[in-house]
Amino acid sequence: MRILVSVIHVIVSLVMIASILMQSSKAAGLSGAIGGGAETFFGKNKGRTMDALFAKITEVSAAIFIVTSVLLSLLIK
């Protein structure tokens, strides 16, 4: 059981690292220079962008990472 949780933990951590690195920074490009103007103009399709997908993947993988961390700590004791 501990080996299975450890393998899932490593896979989830790699997915989380990759999804974080694939996201663009908040101050990158023209939207960082303009400020909120571009955010409100392009805000309609924000949920459909790749950044939104990577953000959702990061949230889910972080939650799974926390659960597997707790499980591993309980299994080791």
C-alpha cells in the first residue's frame, strides 16, 4: 500500500511541477503594462484559456498531493 501511495505521490508532484511551469506569469506581456484594462477586456474568455486549464490542473494536483502526503505520513508510523 505504501509503495502505491508513493508512486501516486511522485506522479502527482511531477504533474504539479509541470503545470506550474507551463503557466504564464501574471505580469508578462502587455497585460502587465496596461494593468486592469486588458484584464476586463479579455476577462470574458478567461475560463477557456490554457492558463485557466493549467490553474485547474494545479489546484487538483495540489489537493491530491496533500492527501497523499497525509496518507504517507500515516502509513509510515
